[in-house]
Amino acid sequence: MQRSSLLLAVSISALLAGCMPAPESISVSKPAKMGDAGSSMPVAEASVEFAPEPMMEAPPASSGSYAGVVRRGVVTAGDIDDSFNLDAFLRYQKRAAGQTGLPRLGLSAPVRVQLAGPGGVPEPGAYYTLRRPGAADPVHSGYSGPDGWITDFPQVLGAGALGAVEVTVTSSDGQLLGKQTVKAGSDATIHLSQDIDWQPEFLDLVLVVDTTGSMGDEIAFLQKELIGIVRSASAKAPDVSIRYGLVAYRDHGDQYVVKNYGFTGSGSTMNGWLRGLSADGGGDYPEAAAAAMKAGVGLDWRRGKGERILIQIADAPPHDGDAAAYLRTAKTAAGKGVQIFTLGASGVGSEAEYLMRQASVATGGRYIFLTDDSGVGNSHAEPTIACYRVTKLARLLTRILAGELSGRRQEAGGSEVTRSVGSYSGGVCRG
């Protein structure tokens, strides 16, 4: 998607690009999905480039770069945790499905449980399994999130609509800490026999970034802010092993459709990848978001006691025929324990918000949206939510990552809040 923006006509990186070898390009079959999330029909193949690691850090990006325009600590944003406001979200989901004609995930009757230790303190990082009552094999397994919350959707996990689920919590050596059958669709608390010492072993952080012509200011933000955000957040878990991943995408007919950089353990390598991005191409509203998300979720994520976070940054939805494929990828992510945080950029429309919010709530992530408070970029769409707080985007992302790593939700302090909408309390919209 293209919109008018301040672009640099030529940069040093554009000149160097002609001297550097092009990434290897292969073709991967990509199905287009129509109607509900179970139907499909084939479409044209999508070109996926696998980019080599740079030999040195690249200079600032070429055309489409806002490197001289976007200053550190300026861009503003809000967010909504739809898992904390599920009734309101389900009403929105039903209404938006009718308005857009796009598919929707089965997000009713979730398993929503908070784990607490012997003293009543919430317990993040506790290993749990979900089973049909009386069944031998689990439907799903994972670790409780910040403040001990588990929010899983049986239909998303392929278990169908369950009336009740058996939740079993065990220690790292297999000792039973708690077991309870809970009713799907209602909140429950399980008290454990001992406390959990939550110390994440790793953070796998993947960015899936729309790099079409309208995304210059968002790319510039990542180039300036990302590594500092992660460093600040990781102070909550100083021994955590960090890997970065990057998937860039545009659309059919552009220079590339999906460019997959894979994972790196080097912050400087990730920074070099980001500095090599530029905003170009697009031309119509939808982009190749479904293929890009499939590439990101399909990376070799680490398993075990750690954080798996994917952040999609976009201002446009996938093509209508790819909407169900996009949602199916969210289901795959939920099964792998990958949380999807979606960030709606300037000009994001109702179709994109609808699909992105579904992907986030289904996987335990949040929907983040830029606001006009900073004066950076074009006008930003008002989200369809009842309450939120506006803060600096860098601080919001730092709080989100720090909350996941520490196991305690992080809220903005009074001076950090630029503007408030509605009645907000700890992520919940009151009234």
C-alpha cells in the first residue's frame, strides 16, 4: 500500500546495494484461503528470498527511509489486551465479521485459569497440560504467562468446543503441583502446592515487517529503537539467551514478496538487517501478510522454558483470499506457544485491525496501534476499543517484553501516560 511520505531519493545504501550480491530466491507454493478457516484454493506461487547475514553493518536505508525524520522516543501508541476484555472482543469480532465478510476464529469458551502459589501469589512460568476430562493424551501444553494466567482456546488448538478441561500443573522434575477440571468459558483459580521460580531461559523475538512504500516511518523507528528496547526489557531477566528473527514482505509484482532472514543471536546483525530495509512497492491496499506470517511462524523456534514472541508490523491486511490462511497460521502459532503481537501502523483499516486482533488474542498477544499524538507519519486510525492509554511506543514495547520476561505485567506510570481514553484499569476496560 502506498501513501505520500517524506522519502530520501538516494542514499549510500542504495548505491552500495548495486554492488552487493542478491539474496537467493526460491518459489514456495502458497494457498489462498476463502470463506471459513477450513476452505482453500490454490493461487500463484510466492517468491521467498532467504537473505544472507551481512558482512558488516549496513548504512542507513535507501528510499523510503525516515532516518532523518523520526527521532528517538517520539512515536506514540496504545494497546488492547483482548484476552482481558473477551466479552467485548467477541461482540466486536461478530460485528466485524459481518461488515468485512472475512473469516473468524473460534474464540468463545476459552480455558482461562490463574495459577497461584500456597500464599496466594500468582505463579508465572508453571508448566501445565490441558486434557479432555479422563483422556490420556493432552490437547495442549505450555507455561503460564504473566501473573500466572493461562488463556487457551480449545477450538484454536484443534480440540473443538469443550465444555470442561482438565488442567494439570507439574514441576520441572514431574512432581504434581495442582490438578483441576475447569469449566470452559469461565475464570478459575488453581492453587499450587509449592511456588514456582520463574526464570526464562531464552527469548526468541521475530519481527514480521511490511516494507511497502507507506512504511518508511515505522521502519525508521525499528532501525533506531529495537535493540535498545530489548536491552532495557532484558534487565528483568539478565541471564536470558536472546535470538532475533526478521521476515520482510511486500506483495506480488514487487522486488520481493517475502524475504526471510532467519534467526541470529547477534544484536548487531539484527540491527544491520533492519538498516538494510527500505519502504517501496505495494500499490494496492492488501499485501502478502499471510505468506510472511507463515514464514515467521515456521522458523525454528526454541522449545521449553522461554519466551517466543512474534511482532507483525503492518498497515494493511492480507488479500481477502488469504485471510483464512493468515488465521490458520495464528492457530499454528498458538499450538507452538508462539505469541503474536500485532502493530497497526499509519492508515491501518478495519480489515487489518479485525484480522490482526484475532491473531493476537488467539496466541496470548496484544494488538498495538500507533496514534496521532506524536505528529509522526500520516493520520492513524482510531481502533474499535473502549479504553486505552497512549504512551511512547518504545516504552510500551519495553513494558510488554519486560512483563513477559519477569512474569509480572508492567503498567505505565502516571507521567508516562500522554492521553487516556475510557476507563482503563490494569488492561481491563471498566464500564
